[in-house]
Amino acid sequence: MSLLQWRTLLVDAGWAVPSWPVRWHGRGLPSWADGIVAAELSRAGAAGLPVGAGMSLAAPTILAHGPDSIRERFLRPLLTGEETWCQLFSEPGAGSDLAGLVTRAELDGDEWVVDGQKVWNTSAHHADLGMLVARTDWGVPKHKGLTYFVLPMHQPAVEVRPLRQMNYHSSFNEVFMAGARIPRDFVVGEVGDGWRATLTTLAFERRFGVMRRPKHGEASGRALDEARVEAAAHFETYKWYPQRAGRVDLVVEQSQSNGTSQSPVVRQEIARLLSLQKVSIWTAERAQASRALGRTPGPEGSIGKLATSIIARQAARVHTMIAGAHAMLGGLESPLGGVIAEVLLSTPAQSIAGGTDEIQRNILGEKALGLPREPAVDQERAFRDVPRN
Ligand SMILES: Cc1cc2nc3c(=O)[nH]c(=O)nc-3n(C[C@H](O)[C@H](O)[C@H](O)COP(=O)(O)OP(=O)(O)OC[C@H]3O[C@@H](n4cnc5c(N)ncnc54)[C@H](O)[C@@H]3O)c2cc1C
């Protein structure tokens, strides 16, 4: 049986995502059921759901905001892995200030015509569809004139150009749209109400953090082999992500093997690192338990995102103390074949992706601690009148 046939069976039976409503391929069970079913599938040596921005970001956003025509058209191929997704949010002049984006979409008969540029778009080079936020009304305040579209990526008016990072990998792209076409009804939520759906995607992005590789064990079979190939292709883009998180798992062994564990200063920094990690795991578990009880998500998403950055930076510092100047070397004769150098070059990304550390602090200050909002002069006036460069 092919992977597609197997996933079709799973989806039809409602066991692909049992927490989803019965109408949308689920069984209406509590959210804890998803984890249990995924674990049991893996234990039985069966393939599960596809990994990627489709499952983690597009699916919950579409499920939450609809409309039904969009749920009908996109959820099933997303679950079976027939269509893959990327996130087209950031622009050269709009990252933290995402609502200031200037990609425009205008209605032309039965299609939207899109012009603009996106940047830092992970996996856009092999995605079928893009979660695109574009401006459809310039005469209202900036958060109100946005619409959340599904952009078909395979069309001549969409050009994807890979970027090269300082850690030598190439995971991101610039995406140029010059007269790109979108069918009129490929809108998530409602026209002009895209900011609400955007916030949903961003909340899930903070929550899902580091992507986990599916466990396929030793079992074999056509569906499982195809799932392995699919996962390998997907994770090719993300192969430096463990380094981005600081590789805390390597610290103790490295320190013991070169004797630096004898130094009280190094030991103290390792203890600090491991304590931070432990506390962060407990916070994540608390958030998970609270979600399982059906409570509204609290500030744990921002706390967790910030904690991951702090841990990654502390891990990079500890790795440097252990490896010394050799930490800067790449190549086969360097510490762990260049992994430590890659950690140093990759951890800055952790503090930027999915919302920078400063932005998480703003969210925590304003939403969790109730501090006054940042002063802003661009919230009320029509976006076309807001000064920008
Ligand atoms: C690994 C990685 C993967 C990514 N994947 C994607 C993707 O798939 N799709 C996508 O659309 N984007 C993606 N991004 C882009 C990411 O969302 C943006 O880089 C991020 O939101 C920051 O925006 P910016 O780069 O424009 O920085 P800016 O917003 O220009 O920020 C520059 C600096 O100013 C600070 N700053 C800005 N505003 C404030 C404020 N109000 N208060 C305090 N400090 C502030 C920031 O914290 C930062 O230090 C990715 C980025 C990375 C690193």
C-alpha cells in the first residue's frame, strides 16, 4: 500500500487527527488523543502525518478561521501530504512590525492579483502552497487592511530565490510576486480580517518550537519507506536546527572527554545550562497539561520561545568554554566534525525566528504583566498616510 493510500485510510477513519471535529476528518476527541494515537501508530511501525508548516501552521489556522470552502479544499490534501506549505509573512521592511507589510493584492474579476516581495521564507523552494498575508485595503489602519490568502506557488509570476546563510546552509528564500494570481475564494477567514488569522499562525509557531522527526523504527513496507523519503526531504532544510537550539545534549560528554569538567567554573556554567533546560521543560509540560484540560493558552508560548533562545545562547557559551579556540574550526578535524562551529553560527537564528526575543518580551510585558502598551503613532490612521521608508 502506498503512503497516500494509507494516509487516506487514516483520514477517512478519523484517526489522522482525532481531536479535529468529525466533519473535518477527526473524531471530536480531546487534544490529548492526538499524541496517544501518534505514539501508538509509531509503536505499531505505521506511518503517521506529514511534518512541516502545513500541519503545524496552516492546518490549525484553517481549522480555526475557515471558511468551510477553504477547509473542504485544503485540509484533506494537507493531511495526506499531497500538498506542502510555506509561510509567506515577512518582508524586507516588515518582520517584527508584520502588520506594516506592503505586498498588495487587488481583485481582478474572479482572481486576486498579487505584487510584492517576501523574505526568509523557509521551504518556499519546494512548497506547493503559501500562507500569504497581503494588503487589500490601504484606506484603513494597518491591522485592518490585511487579508490572509492561500497562494498557489507553482506559477510563472512567483519567483523563489534561495538565500545563503552564514552557517553555509540554504534554508530560506526570497519570494517575488509580480502579477501572481489567486482564485477569488482562496481567502482564510474574511477579506480585510487577515490579522486575526495571522495571529493564530504566529501563536502556533511559537508553540511548536523545534520540529520533531517522526520515529519510523526498524519496520519496513512501501508506505513506511515513502514516509522516510518524505521526512528526509523535509528535514534536509532543517538539518542545522538542532545546532540552532545549542546542542545541550553534547555538553556533559564533551566536557568529560577533554577534562574541562574538572574546572569548577565550567561545571558551574554547565549546571546553569542544565537547570535552565529543566525549568523550560517543566514550563512546557505545564502548558501542555493546561491545554489538555481545555484552558486558554497563557503566556507559556512566549516564555518558552524566550527560554529556548536563552538556553541556546548559554549552550553556545558553554561549548566555547569546553572547546576553546577550536570551537571556531570547521571540517573533519575540528570538534565533532564542525558541529560546534555550526552551533556558534546557528544560535543567533533562534532569537529571531518566529518573533524576536525583544518582541516576546514586549508581549509578556503587555499581555502577561499588564504594563502600558508601547507608544505607537500608526495604529489609528489610514495605512496609506503612515510615513514609512
Ligand atoms: C530561522 C528563521 C526562519 C524564518 N522563517 C520564516 C518563514 O518561514 N516565513 C516568514 O515569513 N518569515 C520567516 N522568518 C523571518 C522572521 O519572522 C523575522 O526575521 C522576524 O520576525 C524579525 O523580523 P526582521 O528580521 O525584519 O527584524 P526587525 O523586525 O527589523 O528587527 C530588527 C531588530 O529590532 C528589534 N525590534 C523590532 N521591533 C521592536 C520593538 N517594537 N521593540 C523592541 N525591539 C524591536 C528586533 O527585536 C530586532 O532585534 C524566519 C527567520 C529566521 C531567523
